[in-house]
Amino acid sequence: MKPFYLCLMAMWGFLAFYTGHVITNHGLNLFPYFFGDMAAWTWAGQFNLDFMMMLFLSACWTAWRNGFSISGIALAIFAFFGGAGFLLPYLTYLAWKHDGDTASIALGNNTKAI
């Protein structure tokens, strides 16, 4: 299981480095580019729409695995807006907390469903 933790944290570290570099060179104003590409109906816009749907799916899963509790909904908001910057450390935490038990990691409060 430790290689999995290392992989998640290496990916998060690279993402943090890359994001910092982009913010330094282009600022924080991401939304005009993100939605502008979608409005232009380009391949970049298609990728952004696909990515936004994955963010939504990640947020829905996060809320569901936490039983749609207040904290689960708050985490879902972080999942949607944080993307992999949220999901990578969250999965690392869950893997550590549940000692690598995949069912507990994936199902959370819904473990009675299996």
C-alpha cells in the first residue's frame, strides 16, 4: 500500500508545483479561460466540459460516501473546486485511516450497502 500513498503524494506535489508556476505567471483568474474555451466550442472547451463533469462526479461521490452530511457536503464543495488538489490528499488520508481497505475507502458511510 505504501507505493500507492507515495504515488498519490508525488502527483499532488507535482500538481502543486505546476499550479504555483501557472499562478505566478498568469494569476488566479482561471474562469474566463475555462468557460471561454467551452463557449467557443473548441477541443479545449470539450476537455474543460469533460473535466468539469469529472469534478462533479468527484463531488457527488464525496458527498455520498459521507452520507450527505454537512461535513460531506462541505467536502464535496472542496472536491468540485479543488479537483485533484483536494482528491489526492483526501484519498491518501482515507487509505491511511482505513488501513488500505478499499471497500471502506470507496463506500464510507455506505459500507452496509455491501
